[in-house]
Amino acid sequence: MPKYLESIEGVGLKQQEVTITPKKYLERKRRREKRLRRILWWFKTIMLVSLTITTLVLLALSPLFNITAIEVHGNRHYTSEEIVQATGIAIGSNGFKNIGSNWKNIFALRFGESEEYLLHSKPYIEHVTVRFILPGTVRVTLTERKPLAVVNYMGNEVIVDKNGYALDYFVDDAEVESIKLPAILGVGIKSLRLGQVLEFETQNGSEGFYAAVRLLLSIKESDESTETYKLYKYVDSVDAGDPKNIILGFDGRFRVKFGDLKELDHNLNFFRYIYYSNLKYSNDRGTLDMTALKPVLIEETAVD
């Protein structure tokens, strides 16, 4: 009889009650050793990762990654100095200290707080990224909104873009004249904040505003098809009080009715022909209805 069975019988157990065989005993031993090796492997891995992270953090915060230059790309309205100041980032500071605000920004090496501040403090900025370029450069890349027109709000002329964002305002008529942007009339602004979309008093006002935007953008686009016969530079205003009856103030002399903007491309090209063929070098002034089958100039002594 094997010795291990003799020892078991010596404590009063019967042979048939013994369930541990040499094979099972070795399997258990191997499992314990495997578990121990796994624990040791995880311990070594955690220690190695911790040591690596600590080393990287210390290296990242070292003078090796201090900021030596800040580049600004895509700015037209704002100067590079204004953009750099608004980021809150200083030459000589460590490039890694202000990175983040979320894990996405951390991995992309982006200054999330600087981006948020730029978007909220600079109304002309539509998109911006502020990224750390190793070892010591910060690159600010932005897209600015393009002024399209002005609207009147509480006596102030407010510059807006095609999406209805308020970009700037003026109280001086000379300043308004200097920017040479057409006015969108009759839309009724309820409230506005610079950098935010306009709030209109009525749905009609909103519809009228975006109808006026469509007309202005269509004129700009149609101008691209000709080198000499431009229209946009002569646009004074768009009366959008009635979205179904959009009226263009043109060249200080004409009111041009485009109605609900159906067949707009055709009507714009037809108006271009009429203006440059018959009206540009004359003293005529009045109202021209481009929605009529045969547009006729109704002469007036003055344009409203």
C-alpha cells in the first residue's frame, strides 16, 4: 500500500473515502503556481507602468517642453497678438501644464480651456484648435465667420453672418458706412448677444431674415460667373418684412422686387442684363418687379 494511503488510514479514514489522487494533487499545485505567477506578473507590470508614467510626467514638466513659440493661423479680423493674449498661454511656461479638460484633449495635446475661451470671447471665431506641437510650439488654427449684412437692434447696427450670428455692433453711422455691408430690414430682433444667433420677435422675422440671406448669397454666387457685370457691390439693403415679397434696395436708386425668390437664378441674371443694358448709366430710379412676366420700371422721385 502506498505510504500516503497508510498515513491517511492512520487518522481513521477509510480507503474508499480518499478522493485526492496524485494526479489531482499535481493539478492543484500547478494551478497555485500559475496563480502566483499571474499575480507576480501583474505586480511587476503595475510597478513598471507606474515607474514609466512617473518618469514621463517628470520629463513632461521639465524645461525641455517649455513653450518657445505661439503660432496663429487663419485669422483675418483679429490680430495674432489678440488671439495669443486670449489663449492665456505664455512663452516660457510648460506646454503640458494646461493641456486637457477631457481625455480627448489630453491625447490630442489640445488646450481645451483656451479653445472654449476663444469661442466665447471672440464672436468672429467659428472653429478653433489650440494644439501643443512638441517640443515647444503652440499652434492656434482658427476659422472666422464672414460678415454678410447688418441688422438694426435698439438703434445699433449689428454685423451678422449667414447663419445669423451677431459679430459686432456700431453706434456711429460713419463706422457703419465704412464697412459697406447691406442692411437687412424689417425682421424684428427680439434679443441678441455677440457670438450668439439672433432671436427674432416672430417666425415671420426669422423666415424673412434667412430669405434675405439666401438672396444675398445668391447674388454673390452669381457674381462669380462674370468678371465685369457685378451686382453685389451695388446692394444697399434687403427688405424682408414680408418673406413672400423680398425687396432689394439697389444702387441708391432702385427697389427690386424678387417676391418669394422662386426662379431666383433666372431673375437675378435677367435683372443683371436689365441694369447693365438700360439702367446703370441713366438717371432712372424707381421700382422694378422681377416677378412680373415683363418687368417694367415704375419710376419714382426717390427710393424709400
